[in-house]
Amino acid sequence: MRKLVAPFAALALLLAGCSGGSDAVARGTNFEFVSPGGQVDITYEGDQRKPLPPMSGEDLMVEGKQLAVADYPGKVVVLNLWGSWCPPCRTEAPELEKVQREVPGVQVIGLDVREDNRNAPQDFVRNFGLTFPSIYDPPGRSLLALKGYPRNAVPSTIVLDKQHRVAMVFLRGLLASDLMPVVQRLAAE
């Protein structure tokens, strides 16, 4: 019984550490993550949407090539944190590929974290036939600019509107059916 309580207590502490106040976004001009009441699906509307700080890194598949969210102006961007070691990511990857293929004006960008060697995530991309790019960021440094964002929540997904402001955060694995209505609505804005 004690072994079962420890993981749930750690999760509760993680979510509690990310919560505070009644607003989903702290006041200011930069995105600051807060999870009110430990929510795992968080929507930001209107003035709550804040720009994502500049985010870039080395392309997973092409060493030396830089990839940035800013490379996709005017597009809804789905930024997905994943790792080849992550079992839910195996279910989620083809679902993200489906969103990438089926929704015009949407760009999925992966953020591969906690991988000391490029071979495993590159094999993951090839095996799943993924066409969307991924930033290779073993230590998760590109996320440091996201104040309060739980870098250990893998998989998780940040959805940006066409102005690259944070519109939705999912701290769980997703299916295309979870994501499609969100990106379609944002693409139509």
C-alpha cells in the first residue's frame, strides 16, 4: 500500500507546486504557467493568452540545423514534449501526425527531452513515419523560459494560436480527437 501512495503523493506535490492564485495566467506580458486546482487541460482565452517566449533548438533529424517556433508565422503551433522512452508517447505520436496531415494551417513541433543519444528518438520518428519536425533538447533547456511549466510532465502539449500566444495546455497524453477541435477553432480565428 505504501508503494502505491508515494507516486500519487509526488504527483499531488508536482501539481500543487504549479498552482497558485485563481488565474490561469499571472499578470504581465509573458506566459507564466499555473495549473489552477491541479487541472491537466487548461484553456487561455482573450487577454489570458500570452506570447510564448522565443523557443528554438537543434533539429532532431539534422544535426547543426536550428528549428524555431518563429519559423512558422501565422500558423497554429502544437508544441509536444515527448521522449522515445515514454510509453504514452507511442500512442500519441501517430495521433499528432494525423493532426499535422489533416488540419491546414497547423504545425506540430516535437520537443524531444531526456534523450542522451539521438539514435533512439531518430528511430522513433522513422518507425512511426512522423513528418513533423522535433527539437532535440536532452536537458529540456528550451523550456526554461516557460516560467512555472512542469518540465517533467511528458507527454504534454502546448497549443499556440496564430500569433504564437498560449491558447491551451494539456498535461497528459492526447488523441487526435482531443486536439482537432482546439486547433480547428484556432485556425479559424
